[in-house]
Amino acid sequence: MKAIVLEAADKPLIFKEVDKPALAPGEVLVKIKAAALNRRDYWITVGKYAGIKYPIIPGSDGAGIVAEVGSESDKHLIGKEVIINPGYGWGDDQNFQSDDFKILGLPADGTFAEYVKVQAQHLHAKPAHLSWEQAAAVPLAGLTVYRALFTKGRAKKGDKVLITGVGGGTGAFALQFALAAGCQVFVTSSSGEKIDRAKQLGASAGVNYKAQDWAEQLHHLAGGFDIIIDSALGDGFAKLPDLCNPGGRIVIFGGTAGNIPPLNGRKIFWRQLQIIGTMMGSPQDFKAMVDFLNEHLLVPVVDDVYSLANAAEAISKMESSSQFGKIVLKA
């Protein structure tokens, strides 16, 4: 089969012939119709991700058709159209992942290939209203945002939600999910074009976080927020508690702008604020996320589609952070 292979951190991605995976009991082989990029794929390609090994086929997101199974009991899955939950070994506690938790695409070979080997229990029916490219965009970002907004952030109809850095895959999902739940949504971005795109999708307003008074602008526009979804951290994080309504929740799942600066703890405890960490999600979160997509007939925002052979070009676009929504590879 053909696959995108990273052979070393200082080498480019290669589109080459590799062996088709052999199956063990409980495993299935999915013929990939489309795969999608996540920021972790970029960090893997530049050798800046924990536990990296070579060679590796990257890719956590994928949608396709079950081609082979490793157990007779799974034969009914052959021919099924599926999306893949890329989080393995969550464990028994819904509050946090176990020490055995892993993500498809490292250490196990991922979805940037004609076929991928996965555990049968990680398959879910592809939402019928989505194309292959749209379905492939869902798993990692959709799961992360669903858990951040609903499991951790406890979002409900009428809440005011702020999404910092709306342009990426998780930001676009957060906007769509919050709107579908009946929330009023505000956004930040360094790009006026991305703010305009967010408003076209339903955001009430947005501000450029590079402006000196961005927090004051948000306060004037919204008053305060019940939930803030942040994947950047960095120096600007210090202003987020001031933007929260009493009892507000700041949910974080990334740190692209650096560490959290010193905070005024008195404001946090006096106003009953919560700063909540999260990442990915449990199997129950994934099922609930797929059900939510189907209930609201949500269609993920796909920025651009590349052929599998042009994965290196797609990664280069992700490095520039010029996309709005997800970047997808078509097998």
C-alpha cells in the first residue's frame, strides 16, 4: 500500500510503498478515503513531539471503509463506512486519561496511508450527512472541543462563550458546537479575515488579540463570559479571568503561545472562577460528540483538500497557520 512516511526528523515526508498491516484478533483494516491534519502532525514532522520514533506514518484523523477484520465476530463490519476514534487506552475514570493513553499516528502508524489498522471498538458509523472529507475532519478536534465545551465547561443554552484563536480546526469546531447548543459566541484572532469568517458562521463579534486593548474591546462587546475556550495560554492569558462572569470557567487544552503568566489568585477565588485542563476525550465523549453532530447535522469547516501524495504541502500550510478549519488529505 502507499503511505506517507517520516523516516527522521531532518528528512522530508516520503510517499512510498509499505507493507499492508497484519491484523490481530479484535483489529480491523480500514481503507482510508480521507484523513485530516492536526497540529500534532506538524510537531511530529519537525521532531518536536514526546515519544517520537522512526519510521512512522503520521495521522490521527481518518474516515473510510472496513476492508478486513482480524476476528470472525467482527465480520459484520466489513464494508461499513466509519470514522475512527484516535484515542487508545483512556481507562476507567471519565475525569482523566490513564497512563496507557495513546493517540493514533504515534506510536502506532496512523491514517496518512491507503489502509490503517485500528481496534474494532474504536470505529463509529460515519455520519450520513457528511462527505468523506468532512467526516475525516471530525475525530481529534471534534472530540477535544466537545469535551472542553460540554464535559468540562458545562456549556448550556444562553451561555456567553469566548473562543480565543478561532482560525484552527478546534476553534472552528468550538464555534459550531457552541452555536448549536444555543450559546452566544465571541472570538479572537490575529486575522480580520478569520474574524469575518467566524461572524459569517454565527459569531456575535470578534476582536484582534494583537490590539493593545483587545480585552477592553471584548468587555465592551460582551460584558463577561461564562466559558472561555483557550488553546494558546501565553501572556494574554492573564487578562482572561477579568473577562469571566462570576462562576465562569476557563477551559484550556493547548499552549501554543507559551506558559501561563502570574495570575491574581484573589480574583479567581473571590469570583468562584475555575481554570480547567482537558485534552482529547473518553470513548463516552466521542460517542456523545458523534450523536451531537448527527442531531444538529453539523458540517465541519474544511479549509483545503490535498491528495495524499501532497501531504508535505498540506503540512506546510498548517505551519503557516493560514487555514480556517481543517486541512484534509484525500486518499
